[in-house]
Amino acid sequence: MEPVRVGVIGFGMMGRMQAVGCFGALKEEFRLAAVCDDHPPHLAAARELFGDGVRYFDDYRRMLDECDFELAAVVTPDFLHEEMAVACLKSGRHLRLEKPTALDPGGCARVIEAAERAGTVTQIGLELRYAELTARMRESLGRMGRLKMLWCHEFRHPFLAKPGSVPDWIVQRRYSGGTLVEKCCHHFDFFNEFARARPLAVHASGDHEVEYARTDVLDNAFATVDYENGVRAGLSLCMFAPPKEGRPGLTALEFGLLGDAGRMEMRDDELFVWDRAVPGVSRFRPERIDLVGHDDEITPSLRDLARCIREGRRPLADLRAGLDSVMVAWAAEESARERRIVTLREVEERFGVRYLD
């Protein structure tokens, strides 16, 4: 079959990485047709990379009106996701939308409504779902018995500088939704997937007294999520830790699961599995190709997207996952800000949406 023609909206760091290292590496599945960015240096960089074989736009609406392509890849600042996603879907395109789907659950619901009307395929950029270690954890989940605890620890360097029409939007809550929405929707999506139950309440605490003292986004936090089936999930986050040796562009990241029969831990790029029925520990370490970014996770997500477009299927990282992750992340932001427990029922009632899983 012919490759899916792609229009990339947003050519900052993530947009460039995806266009070159991910879409560009999957030449049988995708062909880059257009690039759009309203920041002149970004558009100039795209022209230098791709030359005359690609069309260039500084207005995404013009690109949607004037250029022929099937898939819109929105890789823009978070506050533009909802607006651009809805416009792309209304134009009849398939959509690859970076996380978070929107800044709050209400925005996510509006994207879902547009997608249902369009009848096209939408994938959210929750690429952790496509990581090889995550797949191994799914395969080993039965060894855990009755799951009781989930956890994630991420201790990383601060957000990288964000040039563009709104410089450093990522450290302004009105543009990013806050650190727990922008950064940690990945982590809450992991909790939601493995807990396999509806979350009941979120209790979070944090502040911005170190790295982001002059902004209004958290630079450290703890968050606990209680699920209907008795599973508890805990997140610990620090945004001012020094980079870990050997991982210049990646973070010091750990995930864990504990059940009444076993335990799993993902530490950086290695998975450890223990269970009471088998002595010793099982270890698995995939070989990473990209030691700076996230190509190893994004590329398999795009392969899934290409299959879904051709077969009319729903991606693993779908709109449901996008909404559910933002609901929990938004509740965590609210909990930390108001210093109280926030229930998911309260979030549903406030935005008139329902947790979909």
C-alpha cells in the first residue's frame, strides 16, 4: 500500500524528532507531505532539512485547506492541542496528537466529540504504552497474583527551554495545565492501565520553591491514587535532580508493581521480575537505539498507528486513555493546589465528563 501522507504541525524539538527520527525512519508506512510552524526559525530548520520535497506553512489552517495529506501530527505546545486537534478532525484527517490531549478533562471531551463525528483514527502520544519493557510487564502481570501497589519515581533535570511564539510555555500553568498534567499524564496512564479499575480519589502535595520559584508549576510532588479494586498507586516526582550518567537526554525513571504473589520493577532500561513460585529473579534489558530521546517508544507507536489507519482499528494509546490520564492528572493538580483529597466523581461532575475505562 502507498505510505500515509503526513502533515506535521509544530517543528520544535519534539516535532523535529518525530519528523526525522520516527516518521522519517518508517518510509514504507509514512511520507512527509507538509510541515507547519508559526515560529520562523523552526520553519527555516524544516526547509533546511527537507528541501523542496515538502510543503511549508506558517498557519495550520492554511495547511489543512491547501495541502493533500491523510494524517495530521500535532506536536505543538499543550495549550494548542485541543484547538488544533478539533480543526484537524473536522477536516477529515486521521490524527496523531501529542499528550496531554487537552489542558483539562472538558477539553479532552471536546476532542473526543470531534473524533466521533469525523470517524477517523486518533492516537494520543502516550508512547510509554509502546515501550518494550511495558509490553514485558503486561506479559508478566499474571505472575503478580492480586495486584495491590503501583509506583513511579521520576527524578530528572528541569524542563528544557521552549522557544516559540510563547517562550517557555511549559513552565506556565495556563499554557501547560501544570507539571502533573503536562509531564505526568504518562505516569497516571500507566497506573490506570495496570490497575484495571476505576480511580476513586487522588491526594497530592507539592510546591515550586526550588527550580520554578518564579513560576506557578510544581517542581516536586507526591501523588497517591486509590482505585475501586483496592489497588493504590504512588507517584514521586522531582524536576531539579542532576542528569543520570549515561542518560543525557533521558530521566532516572522507575516503575513498580507489587501483588500478593510477585513483584516487578522497571529501573531505567531494565526489568526485574520476582514471584513466590519461581526462585530467583528474571531480568530483561532491551537494546536502546536512541539514548537521547524517545524514538524507541514513538516508532512502534507509529507502526501501530499505520496499521490502525489501514484496518480501521483503535490504537493502543487511544482517546479513552488520553481522557482518563488527564482526569487523574487534573485531579492531582487540584489536590496539590487546594491541599485536599479530590475525588474522580467531583472531576466528572465539574466537567460533565465520565471516566471512560
